Amino acid sequence: MTYSPKLAVVISCYNYESFVERAIQSVLSQGRDDFELVVVDDGSTDGSWDVISRSGVTAFKIENSGARGACLYGLDRTRAPSSCFSTPTMS
């Protein structure tokens, strides 16, 4: 039987090196195993991709296409019937 997540969480990131690790950990710490996490680096020019790639989550680096484009890119790579979107923030 194949794993079928109930929820996809897509984090889009553009130059949030200082915040993206905390955003990833926040999702992972929810204690659920019925979701998938996809992080999309939207062409960041800082060290965001280095942080994301060290996290071990499903991640993609794309040419900058804006938050909407990054979210749609991530959505196209999920398998869950429901999804939500997040962007790392300073708070």
C-alpha cells in the first residue's frame, strides 16, 4: 500500500535565509504523520537554499517567479487532496 497524505503544506521562500529553518521546523513539529511538506526556493539570492537543502524535506529550487508561481509549482508536486501555503516570516 502506498502512502497517501491527507494534507500538503507548501512553503515558498524568497530570501528568507534567517527564517526558513524555523518555518520548516514549525510544520514538522506538529506531531502528525499524515501530511507532506514541500518547500520551494523561489530563486533566492541569499543562503536560503543551503538551509532548505540541509533540512531533508522535499524541496525544489526554481527561477524567481513570485510567491504565486512558487506556490503553484509546489502544489503541482504534491499528492494530497488538500493543501495550505506558508511563507517564512520574521515573527
